[in-house]
Amino acid sequence: MTTQTAYSLRQLTGYFLQLGTTGFGGPPALVSAMHRDLVVERNWITEEDYREGLALAQLAPGPLAAQLAIYLGYVHYGVWGATVVGLAFVLPSFLMVLGLGWAYVRFGGLPWMQALFYGIGAAVIGIITVGTYKLTRKTVEKDDWLGWSLFGISALTTAWLETELVWLVLGAGILYWFVKAPPTFFRPNIGAGLVPFWADWSVVASESILWKLALFFAKAGAFVFGSGLAIVPFLYGGVVKDYGWLNEQQFLDAVAVAMITPGPVVITVAFIGYLVAGMPGACVAALATFLPCYLLTILPAPYFKRYGRRPEIKAFVAGVTLAAVGAIAGAVFVLARRQLGDLPSSLIAVATVALLYRFPKLSELYVIGGAALLGLLLRVAI
């Protein structure tokens, strides 16, 4: 892992620190930003390594963008690179969420948040739409009818069910493998190292609220597929319905906090943990959620690096990637349907798409800032 590279670990860490500080839009936008910045513009990561990382992140449970960041850190700098990059990516949004959690508790709610989110949320839809469009053009070849079919099925299924199905992603990989690189024989032991180890968390028993938080959020990180989009209903069922830690409005505010802060959407767990048990609760919730995804990325990574160049594995990864990008496109539709509830918000989203398409170098941070101000003005006018 110490071969000569076009970049240093310090440079890569700095990039992910910046992305974690300014990257809005959730998994679709963050995943496409990594591709644009690291593969297309800087040539730090090869297309093949990126696709392997995206496939592994999609196959394993947990937050998609964070897992991809961890894998990209692993590519040339091993476990140490994965660890440093993962921390750099998550830390900025974690600190921001802690600040918002303190303000929320101190001032009894954040009524201004919804006004900001009205504009920001609409702009985010535009940002992830452009990012997903570019990622799709790069991933799916024009004359690949099978690729477009797998992409379309995954997108439609995600849009319809409002969640990503791991069996569909796996099935796409297997089908693409059988069509593009038909196997001549089977070697069942080759992929043995890719099977996640499911820990039995029930052996740990304690009445401490921190232990309850740790167990619940570890399950969220270890068993929920589909990143931020899929984890929201899981969190709602446990945090509001089962444990009663938050009421309905507090939970909605927690989701809003995740959307108006950069970095991975799953960082909402830190806000929830803060409301339940203060600073210790935030730290425990975040650590318990991200530790499983970290382990489920670095443990299979050597097998991906060792066998990833085989034709049958490359075909499987290509199929998984097609389904993964399709699921991202479907998630964009779901988010847009929920967020764009009236004409002004729809116009903000369309304007964002037009601006980013016309001016590819325009910073998304400027777009987010302008949309936030516009949202405040619209809410005051209304």
C-alpha cells in the first residue's frame, strides 16, 4: 500500500476534510463529487478502483458515502489511510451537528431551521440531480442495453419502495457477470472473505441509557442497507415508536439538521444522541453507527484488491455499480417528491440544475447560501 502515487495521504485527507465541511446533498451528491474530483479532474483514483469501492459500499450495510470515502483512503494507504480519511470526512459535520444540538436544547427548538431548509432542501435536490446525471453518463454505456435495464429496474424499484434492496443489487451483479463473463466453473471459497460478520449484540445487557444508545445505533450501522435514505425509517421506529426518546417534531428536526449540514446524512444520529443524553450520547451514537461500516469496509477490502481484476469479478462489480447508480437515481426521485411541495421550491430546484449545468465550476456552497437566503425571504413573504 506504499507504492508511488500522484498524491499524498495528507492531500487526500485534506480533500475529504473539505468535502465533509462543504459537501451538501447526501449520498448521491457526495458520491458523484468524489468521482468528479478524484477520478475525473485529479486522476488520483482510477475508474476501476472507484467502481470497486462503490460496489463494496453498496453491498455492505451502513452509510454509502462514508464507506466509499473509507475505501478510497484504503486504495493506496491501507488501513491507516482508511482510518484517517474516514475521520476527516465525518468529523466536520459531527462538530456542526453538536453545535446545532446545543442550540436546539438551549433555545428550545430551531424555528428558523425550517425556513432555511425550505430553500436549501430545494437547492439540494438540484445539486444531487446534476451529480446523479453526470455519474449515470459516466457509468452506463450508451449501447449497453443490459446495463440500462439494470439501472432502470434499480431506479424504479427504489423510487417505488423508497428503499434500496440489497438482493436486487446482488442479483444485478450476478446477472451482469453471467452475461458479460460467463463462468466456466465455480470456486465458492473466492468470495468467502466478502461475507460480513454479524455480531450478536444481544449478549451485552445493561440498563444504562448509553448502552441502549450504543446497541440501537450499532444495529442501525450494521444491519441497515441503503445509507441515509433507508436509515431514517429505521431510526424513526426505534427512537420515536419503540423507545420514546424523541417526539415526532424532534425527530423531524433531527432529519432536517442532517439535511442542512454538509457531509453524510447519517450524522443525524449524533443530533439524536445529543438530545437523548447530551455530549456522551452524541459521541456514543456516532461511534456506534460508523464503527460497523468502517469494519465492513476495511475487512473485505483486501479481497476486492486481490480478486478485483479477474474478468468475472469485474463483471460482477460492474453489474453492482449499475444497480447502485440506479438506486441513487431512484433516491433522488423520492427526495424530490418529499421536498418539492410547491411552485417556489420547484423553481429553486430547477434554477439550481440550470446554474450547475451552465456553470460546472460554480461552487455548490454559493448555491446553498443563496438558496438559504431565498428560502428565508419567501417564508417571510408568505
